[in-house]
Amino acid sequence: LETNLAQSQIIAPFNGVVADETLTPGAFPSRTETPITLISTTGYRLTLEIDEGDIGDVQVGQTVAISVDALPGEALTGIVDRVSNTPIMGSIVTYDVEVLLDPTDALVRPGMSASAEIATGALDDAVIVPSGFITIDTTTGQATHSQRNTDFFWSECR
């Protein structure tokens, strides 16, 4: 009896919690159904679908800012862990990108909707201004923008 019991144990390949199980006591497990679904308790992964026009800028190791619809105000972060080489063909061609979420105390749950921004580059000494404040000199092609200084006067920057 102990031999049969030892041979019928299912041992998880990682630490986690049981999210779903389809086993019936006394019955043989189905060959077509997953008997137990486990969720890892050591970290979450987020799969993003990135447009083919943007995938060239995405690389493993880039930082990701994540917002979860069900957790407003929670600022989550992660890192790009894998970039698929195989496209997902549809009306828009996309590639899967897996993001490993950094440890958090936020109440993240599987299946929650999220949006993400991947930091694909950075500029030193750059200023962000609304496009309405930028003018292009059609003769020289030089771009300039106007801004208010501390005395509430407009000044021009090049």
C-alpha cells in the first residue's frame, strides 16, 4: 500500500499555490485534462504583445513600468526577460515579450489587465515640451521652442 501511495504522488516543480484541480477522489485522472494548475508564489510574469514596428527597440534587460487596471495608484516595475522571435499573425503582426515583475506587496492576481511602458532609450540633458510650443524654421530646418521663465515672460530656446 505504501508503494502505491508513493507512486501516486504528484510533486510540484516549483513552490506555489493550487489555483485549480480537476481530480476526483477514487477515480483515475483524465489523460486530456490538466489535473492541477499551480501558480508560482515567487514572482509573476506579464506577457506583452508588441507591434512589429516597435519590436526592434525591445531587448532583454530593459526596465518596464507597469500599471494594473484593478490596482490604481500602484506603481509596478519589471524587466524584459524574453523577446519572442516568432510573430503572432493576425490583423496586426505582434511579438510576445515576457516581463518578470519585480517583487511587490501589491495584490497582483493572475489574469488581471495591465498596461506597460518599456524604456527603450534615454536622452541626457533633454527637456520634454508640448509639441504646440515647437516651431520649425522652414528655411534652416532649425527647431525651436518657447517657454515661460520664472518671471512669466516667454523666452526662446534652440
